[in-house]
Amino acid sequence: MKKLLLLIWFSVLLLASCKVDEPSVQSPEVRILKISSVQINRILLSENTPLYNVNPRTAPVVSITFDDSIDVSKFLKQKVSLGNSTGSDFSVSQGQNNKTIILTSAGLLQELTEYTLKIDTGYYLGGKVRTGFSSKYITGLDSTAKFPTITDDSLLTLVQKKTFGYFWEHAHPVSGLARERYGSGETVTSGGSGFGIMTIPVAIERGFISRQSGFERLNTIVNFLNTKADRFHGAFSHWLNGTTGKVQPFSTKDNGADLVETAFLIQGLLTVQQYFKTGNSAEKAMCDTIQKIWEQVEWTWFQRNGQQKLYWHWSPDYGWDMNMPVTGWNEGLIVYVLAASSPTYPIAKSVYDEGWARNGAIKNGNIFYNITLPLGENRGGPLFFTHYSFLGLDPRNLTDPHASYMTQNRAHARINYSYCVDNPNGNFGYSADCWGLTASDIPNGYTASSPNNDGGTIAPTAALSSFPYTPTESMKALRFFYYVLGNKLWGDYGFKDAFNLKQRWFATSYLAIDQGPIVIMIENYRTQLLWNLFMQNQQIQTGLGKLGFSF
């Protein structure tokens, strides 16, 4: 047996030594496929830059082109995702050449939604896809109307009525004053209440409320201001408690008088005084109380020891530490007009000339978008400059040595509009229908947006409160906000405060200082109601004349 095994082993060695060498068998070489381009709806995608405004009303079609021929029959669906719910719900076909695969989604995308298209590496399509691909794409707006179409005139009335509801339904239950913002509880705002007060004559004239109910609300407000609200040399604080009337600090040192907010409040009070002054005895008594509040504001105190300018703040604890003079050009013109018009503490014309007008330094005169801007910062600043002082102060025939104020405000609004149409920062969504930069909430904060401070946030109050200056452009914006964005922007009290389409952000807030001008300036556009009331005040006319205004 042992000999037999040795014999077999020897035979195997002999055969091995006699075997002729044969060539080794090679596996077929794997082809490497490189992605040359990726398109969605014929628009090139990049891995580094998100693609905005993909049409949500069309099923997306993705085209992937490689540097070599591919075999579509070997495609693996799990290797590509169109993103989110769309995922792998698509059909596959060969492109116009043998290097391209077409993926057609089975459904529509959601509007204003971010998707990520991913192409994985691996063995498929008849080769090895060595390098993957990932790119974000963001859908645009669904432009179909969200609400039934109504006439423009009916739409203006609807906006005024719903926006007025903020001041009527959401007012503080004790004082009747306007809450600073939706949900601010006890915190009411003096300036925003001045705006809200001015909406009441509009609501009466439009039939939203009765004259009696409007008077009753105003009487509550006026009596609260007269008997409970903290005042400092006759001026009110920015914020106060709606139940007690005690000051609520706007900031640490801003716990006393705010002259600008006081001016906005007085502007409102004088407007409703004019509306009710020929009424019944109760209405006349309320007007007498308004006159008392107006006469108690010590405008000259805010010259800070006789300086030729007015100061914004004074605190019983910090004195003049805020150190902020009211100088033009901004929202503060009404402060100087009221201060000059005061029957008890009037400022001299020199305070206006040196403090507000800065001896002519408020002038601009530069041209932006072929529009000459008479006053203020380049490109105009936030649009509330054209609103807050001009809720009652009628700019149409208002001129002084520095400007025609209708020309100024119209130029400012048109530059703001033109800037948004030009859209030099490439902010998603800006257009001739979607424009308006002013102070508002923004994602994670609050700012005064303008062409010089543009983060992509549009506030409806900017365009809508500019109706007297840009009626055509403002109406286009109104239709867009209501019909196109209405499912996201329209709520219980009209349009929510702001939105940023690039960040797909819509505010849930309402702010008194943004709501009020919408109602008021639309009415001034339609009937000039508030302008006519405020400008009939003889003391205002005297003050304007003293400052060198024609009106």
C-alpha cells in the first residue's frame, strides 16, 4: 500500500513537470462611468449652488449624462433619489444618445420645498459610477389663485376690514390700546396705538363698526391715557402696561419718555378729535380731554437744556443717557411739526432748521434708477419713512425750502420698488409683483430692511402703505400677496407681518406699527380721509406756517 501511494505521487509530479504553460484567463475590464452633467427640467444642476424656482406645477424630469455609453436596462432605482417624498417614484428611459438616462417623476412637487437629488456610486448602468452627485433644488410658488377673484375695490375694503380687526378685536381689554404685537399680553404700544386710533374713523366710514361703538372705544382709550398712563413731562413711554398704565421699559435706559412714539400717538388723537369735535356732548367732552393731553406735552423740555434740536428719550432714572437727537431724514418729521404747533410748549423755527433739517444737510439730490431722491440716505432707506409721519400729515401739497414731500415720498417708494425689481442681491422671489422693504420681523429677529440692509425679507405693509405714492405697483403687490401667497400669508387680521421666500419663511406675527399704516394709507389713497381730518386742525396749520411750509 505504501509503495502504491509513492507511485501515485511520483506520477503526479511527472505530469506536472511535463505540462505546457497556458495563458491565464482575464476578467472583462470594468468600465468607469463619470457624470458629465445633471439637469432638472432642462436646467443645469450644480453640487455647490442650490437651484431655486423649480416649477412645482410640472412633474420634474431629470437628465443624467455620462462620459461613456450606458446600459439603461441595468439601472438600479435605489441608486438615485429625486428627494423627499418624490424619492424613487419615477420612470426610466433612454435619452437622445446612449450616454443619457431620463428620470421622469410620477407626481408633482410641493411648492416652496427643498429637495436633494442624489446619485450614488456603484456598479450599474453597465459600468461603475465612480463619483456620486448631490444637489439641492427648491421649488417656486404655485401661482394659481388661492382665493376667488374679486374686484380690486372689494379687495382693498377686505384688506382694510381684516387688518382693522387687529386693533378692534385684539386690543387690550382694559385700556383699549393696541398690543405691541399679536400675543404680547399686557404690553401695549403708544405709537402703534396712535396708528390704531386713526383706523377707527376709517372703520366707521366703511361700516365696519358703528359711530357709537367707535366713540366708546376711543373714550376708553383717551380716559386711560389721561388718568392712568405714565407720562414724563407730558410725553408717553414707548411701551406701557395695558392694565396699570405703568411704563414697561423698551430697553434698560429706555424706561421714560419716547418723544417719537408720543408724536405718533398725538397725531392719532388730533385726527380723531377733528372727526368727533362737532358731535354730541359726550364726544365733545372726549375731544376736550384730547386737547388737554396734547397741551401737556412739554416739547421744549426735549430740547435738552435749550439746544437747537429735539431729543428722542428722557428717563427719570438715566436722564439723557440714551443721547439720541431726532434728526432728519427719517420717520420723525411729525415730531417737529407737532412741537412747532403746540399751543403750550412750541419750539422755534430754528430748532427745526438746525435740529431736523441740519441746516440743509438732509438733502440728497442723487439719482437712483433714473429717479431723483430729494432727501435722506442713498436709495431711500426703509419705507416706513414715507408712512409714519404722513398718516395725518398730507404730503400732496406740502413743501418747504428743502423738498416737495409728495415728490420725496413718491421717489422713495419708486426707488424701493425699482430696487426689488432689479434685485441686485439675487434674492429669490423679488419681482414687480413682490416688493417692499421696511422695518418688520425677519427670520430669527427684527430689522429695518431697505436697499442698504436687504436680507431677502418682504413686508406687505411696505407696498400696501405706499398706495398713495405707487398705486399701480402697490395694487400688483396686493394681488400677489392675496391670491398667490394667501394660503401662507393671509390670516385672522389680514396679512402677516413679513416673509422670506429664499428661506421659505412666513411670519406668524402681526405688529401694530405695521398693521395700522395699511388701513390708514389705503384710506388716504381712496378718500384722503385721515389727511383731510388732521390738516383741518388750526394749530397744525399755524405750526406748519411757522416752519416755512406751504400746504
